Amino acid sequence: MERTHVIKKTEYTSNIWFQVDNSINESCFERLFTMFDQCEFTNVPHLTVKEFVSKLQEWECCNSNRKHHPSCINYGATLELMLPKEASNDVLQQLCDRFINENFEGYPYYAAVYKRGSASCIFFWIFERQYYENKKLECVYYTKDVYSNVKTGRICRKNDENAVLRHKKNDIKREKMTEFSLVKARFFSFTKKKFKQFRESIVERVAGYFVDMMSTKVVQEVTLPKCSLSSVQSRSGLINAIRIINPKIIEIETEVNEIYQAMIDCDMLDELKKEFNKEIIQRIKKILHVKAFHHGNMKKSLHIHAGMKRDALEANMETLLDYVKELKTVFFKRYFMMKAEI
């Protein structure tokens, strides 16, 4: 029987993993060409990735605003997405095309599958200029009214003395027959807030793709950040992370999910999610981030970092689990018993 992969997902987090690098310049080419040596998926099938990049590089060096500083030209972004399981090339081609069409308006891309440990990942190189196999006439338009001073000829504000309207919004600024779009897309121009919105939209859609194509189901559960093994400096710390910290965090998730499931079962998720986030999720996340917490009347913080001695770490993680159980009890008494009394 085919195994069904489970996506744990809430409005707070998800176990869908991806990462983005939005600063791809010429120094990245050698590494990327090696990655895409066995490129399997693209929407520019008549060009290899080297041929496509060579065309784009030549165009950028002649037309880009940064043509006099070629090392500063950005060539799109890479995005790595972990797959729930291995799949056929036909399924992956459909997944890639849908992912690009629905999230990046069908802009040019190349993608390859690789292994990250035991997991399968798909690695995208996504470009921010459209490509026209046969050159196309493109126009760039003014995005707002433009005024200039009639005496000096310089651009000025609308309410400046001697201001004259030179160009109306949506007037043609320039036009050209071109292989690549004159204006770059802004898919990967992030502020912190925009990246959060970008992540949420990607996770929502990717979950749908996995359900449709890869025998996956979505389960509403809370997942908490685990100790990153790559950040651990010593072998003993790595053992502590694998055997003590992360298993105990999974136990903490079980306690928290009892509350979350109760809110779903009692149809109180929308009513209590703000309190749940503030009183449970954010408190635990803060502890896991700073790797220390206060419990009861103790004056000193209890630390929970991987580099500690094993006995002390085990005791502190157990105390943290007890603290989470106390938070759960208080939350049930405050909100569920109150609801029952009403």
C-alpha cells in the first residue's frame, strides 16, 4: 500500500520546507551550472540553462541599468523545495509547471532534483525577465504623472512654482524590440513582512499541489522549531540535540496539540486562536529561541542548549515539559471551563 505523507500545518507554522536565495550574480554561475548539469524540468526546452543564461547575460550587459557594473546584475533567484516523496518525471514536470505558473506567472525557470540527506528536494532557478524566442515589441510606461520646471527643465513636484506636466501616468516611456522583458518582475523583492506573506502563500499552494499529485494529506497540527543539527558545534552537543532536546520538543508538541485539537473539536479555533498564540505558542517559541526560561520562583534561568552536560539538560527539558503542561491546564480552565459554565 502506498504510504500517505502528512503535512502538519497551522496558521503559525508548517513542516513544508523551502528556502530562497534572491541574490544570484555571475559569481554563482559555476555552482549553478553544476547543479543543473542534469536539468530535467524547464519551460524553455529548446535552450540549455547555459545557453539561456548566456543570452540573458549578453542582453543584461547591453541593456541593464547596471551594464557598467556587470558584477552587480542580479540573475533571478533560486528556490529549494523539499518533496514529500520521490515521484515520476511526469508528475514532477506537472508540479514544476503548476508551481511556476501559479506563483511566478510562468516566467522562465530550470529545475533539478537532488538529495538532501534521505529527502528528495527540487531546486529551481527562476528568472525575473520574460523570454521571447521571437523578439517582441515591449513598452515601458510612466507609473505616475511627471512634472518639470518650465524655466530650468528639471523634474519637479506638481505644486512647485513653474511646474508643467510633461508626461501623464501610463504614457509610453520607451519601446523596443527585445528578447527579454524590459522591466523585471518583483517576485523576490522582500521586506520582512512581505517575506512572511510570500511564505504563507507558497506553503498554502504547495500543500495543495502535494495533496493533488503526491498522495499527501494535510493535518491541522502545531509544529515547533527543533534544535538545528547544523548549528551544533560538538559531537556531544549533536547527541544531546538528537536524543534529548528534539524528542522532548516532540512531547511538548503533543501537549500543545491537545489544546489545538480541543479548539477544533469544540468549534472554538477562530474564537481562541489569538489567545492560544499569545499564551501558548509565543511563550514556547520564545523559550526555544533564547534557550532559557524561568520556572516558578527560581531566580536563575534554566538553560536548554545542546552544549550542556547531559544530566542537567535532561532535568531542564523535563522541567520545561512540566511548565508546558501547567500552561495547558491553565488554558483549559480559563477558556473551556468558562465556556462550559456559560
